[in-house]
Amino acid sequence: MHKNIFLWAFISVAFNYLFLNRLVESSSLVVGIITAVVLFLAFVIVYALILQKYIAKYLLGFLIIGNSTALYFMQTYNVEIDKIMMINVFQTDSAEIGALISIKMLWFVLIDVLLFYLLVKCNFDFQNWKVNLQQRVKVIIICAILLALILLPFVNKLDTFVQEKKHLLYLMLPTNYISSAISAIKILQKHDAIKPLNKKAEINHYWKDKNRKNLIIVVVGESVRDANYSLSGYKRDTNTYLKPFKDDMMIFRKTKACGTSTSISVPCMFSVYGQENFIPGSASYLENVLDVFKYNGYKVIWRENNSSCKGNCTRVITEVFCQDNSCPDGLMQTDLKEKIKSLNNNAVIVLHQYGSHGPDYFLRYPEEFEKYKPVCKSQILKDCEYQEIVNAYDNSIVYNSYLASEMLKDLQTLGDEYNIVVFYTSDHGESLGEEDIYLHSAVYDRAPKYQTEIPFWVWMPKSTQLNMNYNKKCLKEQTKQQISHDYLFHSMLGVAGLKIEAYNSELDIFAKCRK
């Protein structure tokens, strides 16, 4: 029996080659070797305890699949696995998962097949339980003594070392995905009672023509980073189609996202709690800014073309356009003008785009918008040249800008009837291979700026500026400040003249310009 324990402990250490390699890179080869030995002894102790007769093969089978799957994503996209990543996994859909799977995964499947063959051949049928127990106890005691002897010389430095290398634990199999999955399940299964906001607003009709209705549109982009947005200074003209509207825009550069994943950022940006106090998984029971508008007589519609609204739209009208992410974002805009007229009321409309979601950026835009070539057409981004990835990604932003411009053209025709304000922001940014990091969902505290800095602009046509007594120069001045997603909640309320107890004028980008 002890031979099988040693064998699977060695295999488990081998699965951790990525973790050990990062440790060697950040420390030394000696530290890497010592850690590998410590891992081996720890796995032996754990397996001696849990690999019992009737469950041994099931447990090892689970670990084979779990380890190889986690290793595939960690190695292919250079991601770490924490509880937020596991929340993303549990909330994603089959189409999004399919986009992340490639031919390269066959190598991991082949390894699984070989390991399962080895598992079948292993004998876990214990003839004498007393002898088996004695062997296990001996193995555990010997390994515990060896562990103590190895770690004892470093006991004074061990705590500091672990704290310095704590981020590497997100790469250690299987503890990373098992502990993260448990934490994520606890978060997602938490069914707290609805936590209401004090939604009753003091309404300030500060605009001239009281007969005009207010129309607030929020476009939530996907995976669009500020670094590739020409309105923010990017060398490429990725926002060509928005140039005619630039004069009436407030363009905020390097806006900080609430998180690096959709499951965190989308509910957080509509929440009063902001990044610092927002609780992951709480969107379904925390009332947000949309609830405030609905309570105060606005028609509120959420148009969904992404995986889901992440709990934001549970209490408002929701229109879903695609369940498999195959619909172009433009579909949400085809009848938008007619929808607005049919409401005949103050309204808030949210368009949740699929935007620039990777890794298949080349599928995010029609062929006629392929402005930059050649493009990466592989789901394994590491197989492409960096510039090919950037080209495909930039094309998706060009198309996104085109859609925004078409929408603004339509809205211009409603200027005599509505006070129109359009907010655009992305949920989070994206890594395109810088520092060998891809996609998003990095642990926020160590995430590269490409994942945390996103575009944020507001379009207010001249007719609205005049009717609402806004001074253009004052509005432009506000764009010099550094803002974050935290500003959306308060700015939406402020521009609509809704003042509730939770409203904070310091986080309202319009407050200083409002008479």
C-alpha cells in the first residue's frame, strides 16, 4: 500500500511544476527543491490518511481531472485560481467555456488517460487491516519527523517567507481550486434577505423645460481596456467613429474598475457600496441604483447580450438577446429608438455588451471592420504573435465604437423630447500577453493596469446641456480628476436630480457644474 501512496504523492508534486517553477524564479533552485520535498512528504501524509479502500480511486480520479483542468488554464492563460476566479467559473456559460478550450487541451486529456490507466492498475484492496493501519501510522510518523527536521532550521523565517510568496499559493494544486471552490460556493449559496436602500428621493427639477423626460442610457462594455482606447490617448485611432461626438463628451482616462471580472465589476458599479465595501456574490440581495430609479417612477430596462446581468436586473424588466453569445451587440440597438418612444416616460436603459471578450477577439466584429491586420485567429493566444493579438483586439474596439456612434446618431433625433445622458464604461480591462498574462480575472491587488484601467465617457448633447443649465467648460474640467466605477451610482442619481440618503455629491461627476 505504501508504494501506491508514494507514487501518487510524486505525481501530485509533478502536477505542481508550474508552482515550483515560479517559486524558483522568485527565490532560488535550492528553495524550489526543498519545497518539492516538503510537498512530497505532505502529500504522503494526506494520502496515508484519506486513501481508504472504497474511496481511494474515486478521490484520485477527481484529483487527476481537477489538477489537469486547472493546470491547463493556469499554463495556457497564465491565470491564478482564487475564490473570485471560481465564482466566474460557476457563473459562466457553455459558450464562454467553449471559447477557452482548444486543441492544446488534448495533451492534458492524454495525460489524464495515462494516469487513469495507471490508477486502474493500482491495487487498493487491503487484505489485513491491522497491518495496513500499522504501515500507515509508520509512514505518517516518519514523514512528520522528516518534515520537522527540514522546516526546523527555517522556523524563524518561515512566516515571513510564506507572506512574501503568498500569491504563489493560487498556483498550488489541488489546494488552490478546492479551497477556492468551497469559498465560492459559500458566497453564492448565501441567501440573505434583501437589503433595501432608502429609495425615496428628494427630486430636484433643475432643468428649464419641465415637460422633457429624462433618458439615461448606460452601456456596459466587456473586457475593454483604457490602454487601447484612442479617446484616452492610444496611438491607434480605434475610436474613429466617435470623433464627431467628442465635443459633447466627458472623457475620463484610466478609470479604475471595481474588479477584474464581470461577476464582480458589473454588480459593483451599480452598487452604493463601491469597490472597498462591495461583497462578492451579494448582487442578488443588495438593492442598487436601478432599484432607486424604478422606485421613483422611471421605466428601467436591462438589455442583456452577455452571459448574465450578474444579479443586477432581478427586479427590473430584462430583455435577453442571446444565450450562447452568438449575437452581435448591435442587435440590442436595432429597435432602441422605438423602444424609448413606446415607454413615453423617464427611463434608464442598460445595454450589457459582449464587447471585446476573449480569447477569440476576431469573432467580436464583422469582417468589414478588420482594420488592423494580420489578426490572431487561435484560441491559444500564446500561439500568436503579440501584434496579431493586439490587431484583433483593436478591431473589436473599432466595431464597438461604430455601434456607439450609430446609437448616438439615433439619440440626437430625440433631443427635443428628452434630456439625454449616455454613460459608457467597461466592466474591466484585459491582458493581451504583456508579462505573459492573458485575458482577465487576475487577483485585483496584483492585477496589471491593463485589467484594472478602463474607459469611461459620458455623452451629453448640446440640447441637454442647455436645458439642464450645464456649462460645457465646467463639464470638461471635471475630466481632469481620477475616477472609478464608484462614481457611476452617484452620477446617475445626480444628473437625474434624485437625491437619496446614500447620495454622495463628491462622487457625482456633474455636481460642481449643476446650477
